[in-house]
Amino acid sequence: MASYRFQVKKSGYCGIINFPFTSILSNHFSSNMKNMIKLFPFIVLAFFTLAATAQKKEPNVMTIGKLPVSKEEFSLNYQKNNTNILDEKDKKTPAEYLGLYVNFKLKVLEAQNLGYDTVQSFIDELKGYRKELARPYLTDVSFNEEMVQTAYHRTKYERNASHLLILVTPEASPADTLAAWNKISNLRKQIVEGADFNEIAFQFSEDPSAKENKGQLGYFSAFQMVYPFEDAAYRTPVGQVSDIIRTRFGYHLIKVRDERLTPGEIKVAHIMKMFPQQASEETIANLKLKADSIYQKVIDGADFAEMAKANSDDKQSAVEGGVMPFFNPRNMVPAFAEVAFALKNDGDISPVIRTPYGWHIIKRLELQTTQPLEKIRADLETKIKQNPAISKYSDESFDRKLRSEYQLKMNESNLGKLIVLVSDTVQRKDWASTANSLKNNDIFQFANKSVTTGEFTSFLQNQKFSDETVNPDLEIKTMLNKFINQRLLEYEDSQLDKKYPEFGRIIKEYHDGILLFNISKDKIWDVASTDSIRLQKFYETTGKKYYYGERYKGWIIQAKDLETRTKVEFLLDQKDATKQELTDVFNTSAENNIQFTDVAVEKGDNPVVDYFIWSGPKPEGFDETTTFVHGKITRNEQKVLKEAWGLYSSDFQEQVEKEWIDSLKKKYPVKINKKVLNKIPAV
């Protein structure tokens, strides 16, 4: 089965998808999921589109309408997609791949011609993606081997700390900042002299959680705290209190309590007997006896997964044999995590333990500790780059770099005139209108562009520059540096496509991917999901196509007692009584002695039927003395439209898509240069 692994980003979703081209979609898939799956092969084509880079012009492998597609573009797409196939027999030749790529290009071309790329929602979505993608290009987070080693150490070893916070914002006045400093300085002095850190945090910390946890943060590692806090926590020896540090939240004190190897992440299976928070001690004790019984069976050799399926009250994990996703100690109930991580080997099983939610039996399946540096180096480097606070020179160095690259030149004369004008005590009350006389004067130049005093004064007004400023000379220069930085970043942003071809290609990939999604929704998915008349006609002309396998059809009958059950079974055996006849005999207006549940189920759909018909495990709490089934096994019954709506809808979507593609090929004739196509080697 051909499997393509790629990354999808759409409307805030980002994930890795394994999509088999030749898979048969399950009837249980939602229509939206099938819609996305149908689209994914073509989104990946968009995301891996690469422009020709050779200086010599490559021949075109085809034209679609008036759109040329070069040999280089097609070849790179083909190679990229064919390398993701797991099964060698499913790899495609360039000729076989051609059809997929043509269909993708046709859809994007049609979307552009219909103006999908002019819709405001499209513009906003692409703009949002571009902003996120541009972020790493608009900073200069430098890093070296020492920074990588430091990040790795802090990933491998986690610290346990308490903290105390005195709030002060970055924009706070000097007076407020000094008051906060004096307050935390006094608290540190008390702690150093012997006061209990946690009690001081409880009384004085302005972190609201301190009233609950007395400032205790638990364990954390690299990249989990704002960087100045993380750095101070790791530089402070265990058992000591840090110097006063400042983050964007305010001033902090940190007491480091412990350091240990990061436990990593663990995957376990568990069997749970749940009890409500207000459960009586008797109920809890009875559930403990059940858990003990299950534990003994597991220890004696019973299959853990089957016991979980039959007995666990955690229904979400029970269907998977009790298996839970990987977790670390920070995102799991402490009582559960402590026991799970204490298991020494894969396959080890804990005794019955208690959490606030119930009784558990835990089986260790897999432990993932911190990987070797070389395996996670790229990830660490990316995180360092994406965190400007890690590099103390990041913003400043990038600003210096841009000033040099774009040859920033100040017009000191015109800047001086503006400062004098604003500083003049007679005119300062009306500085903005007075500065209008200088609005056409150049104040600085970069990249062969001039920026005027008028543009800068507009910036000052937007920044609410005050005529009450004590030192206008200093503040104007500070604001000017901020303004220059803003203009340089804006210009650099506008040049990214030219300076970094890979950035331009990624933006083009997002552009085409969003168009493809939007037009596919309108032309395929919405048609298939809303045009019930066409879907019904499609079903009627398709004929018999989807069938059930072995299925049990009949009733689950629950009787009041064993005597009633015996009488019901007798009537069924003697005259095959109907449900209505049995109801008339056994149920009165005052009491229902029997209850019916209609079933038409395959193996695995209903635990009671599984138990009686397919020798499945006995359902928990099930009383087989009063409950039984009556019916028969059927085979190869056709699924009507309602029963196989997902499958027929999927087939209908394929037909709608085929008809649409046929119309696009007439609108945009496809011409293949077979001579060029044949020169592309298969991979």
C-alpha cells in the first residue's frame, strides 16, 4: 500500500498525516475526514512545489492552458513524493505520477481564474501564515555549541524550584519599578536570614497560585519557563536562593530544591475501577476487592489487554487494551505518575494503587528517556533560534545588521532642527502642527530610500508622544531608533521572497494549498454532502456494491427473573412468538417483566451479543441468568444508502471530482511533451 507522509497546515491545524493512496475508506469515517483525506495527496504536491533553480532554462514538460510547467519543477515534485512511499511496488513512474500533478495544477489554476485568491478570508489566512513563517527571518538569534550543550543539559536534567513574584510591567514608571525592587529586596534579605521561603511566598508573592502552592513549581526543564527565569534557576546551586531576576512579569526570587535526570515519557496500559469523588467507604472498599481480583488474574497469567477491555472503567483506553498515550510526570495525576515511573522494566505490573479517581493496575509498556544529543540537536537549535531571549544580542544585533546592509545614513542637520523645534518651550504645546513646516525634510535614508520628518512626526503622534516630556531631546532620539527599527524590519520583510528563495517557495506552497482546499470544498465536498438528489440517483445507478459480513440480527431480551426467562424461551421455541405477542403476555400496565433491545450487529459491536454468539468475554455486571439473545446470523446482506452513506458518499465525491476534472481539461487543454517526460528518470 502506497503511503505518503507529509505536513499539512490549514486553518490553524498542523499535523503529520500518513495517507495510503490505495486504501479503502471505512464506512465509519466522517465525511469531513474523507474530504480532507481526498485532498491531502494534492496538498502535498503543493507543499513540495519547487521552482527551477538552474541558470540554463529548462524545457517544459507540459503546458496547462497557457501555464508552462518546467521539467525541473515536475521532476523535483516527482522525486520528493516518490521517496515517501513505504512499499516499493507502489512507487510510480513519472508517467504514472503525471496525472496526479496535472489534476492538482488544474484545480489551482481554476481557483486563481475564479478569483479565490482575491477573497478577503484567503488574503487574511495567507497573511497569517506569512507572518508566522517570516518571524525567524526577522531576528538574528545567534547560537553556538556552548548554547546547544547548555540546552541539552537542561533538557536532560530537570530542576525543582519554588518562586516568589513581585509584579511590575516592563512599562512601569521608575517610581513603581523602584518600589517593587525595594519590596523584593527586603523579602530576599528575610529569606537569607532564615525565614522560610514558602511561607514568605505564601504571604507576599503576587503570583495568585502562591496561595495554593506556596510558590512551589515542581519540576521543569529547558524551554518550559521564560528564559531569564530558566537561566537563573539552572545557574543557582541546589538548596540556595537566586539573586533577584526580572522577567516581563516582574521581579522573581527562586529557591532551587532539587535536580534530577528528566524521567522522560512513559507509555502504560491500565485497568481502572472508578469511583465517584463522593463515594462511600463501603463502595470504595468493594471496588478495591474487584481490582484485587483482577490483579490476581493478571499475575496468574491472564492477558492484560483482554482484562482491560472486559473490566476497565476507563472506556476510552479500555477499547485499546488499556493503552494510554505517552505522558510525563507533569501532565499526569501525581499518584499515578509516581507509580508508573517507578516500574523498572517494560512489562512490569504494579499492584493495585489508588488515585483520587479510582483504583488502578498499571503495566509499563515503553519508556522514552532523553535521546542522545546528536539525535535532537536540530530540534534544540530550532528552539534556540525561535527564542530571541536566549541570545542577549538578538534584536540589537539584527538591527545593527540591517543598518549596515541597507547603508543607513542620518541627516543630523534635519534631526537637530526637529529636536530644537520640539524643545522650544514656546512652541512645544503645538509641536506637531509646527513640525509640519519640516515634514518634507529627509531625516534618514536606507536602501536608496528617503524617510521624511513628516513620516517620523506621524509616528510620534501615533506613539502618543507627550508635550509634557521632561527630556524631549533624549526621548525623540529613543523614539527615532524605534522608528528606524520598525521601518527596517518592514523593508526586510518585503524583501524576504527575493533574499531567501526557499521562503518564497514555501509561501507559494501555502498559497496553492489554501486555494486547493477552498475550491475543492466548493466544487466537490459541498456538492457531495448537500446534493441529496444526485447522491440518491448515484446510489440507484451504482447497483449492489457494499455488503455486511457476518451479522447477528434479533433481540437482546432481559427478563425480570429466571422463571420469566424460562417461560419466554419456551414460547419462542414452541411457536416462535413475535415481540408483540410476548409483550402482550408478559408486560402489563403496572409492570414490564421483559425488555427488548433490537440488534443487527457484527462481531465486536455489542458485548452481550459477542458473549453469546462469538464467545466473547462476559460483560461486567452482566447477569446471564435473566438476559439472553434471540435471533439468527445473516451473511452478505447489502448495505442500503443510509447504512453505507459514508462509502457511497465517498464514491459519489470521486465521480463529482472526475466530472469536474474532465471539464477543466476542456477549459485548459493539457499538452504533454513526451520527449521531455521520457528523460525524467524513475526513482
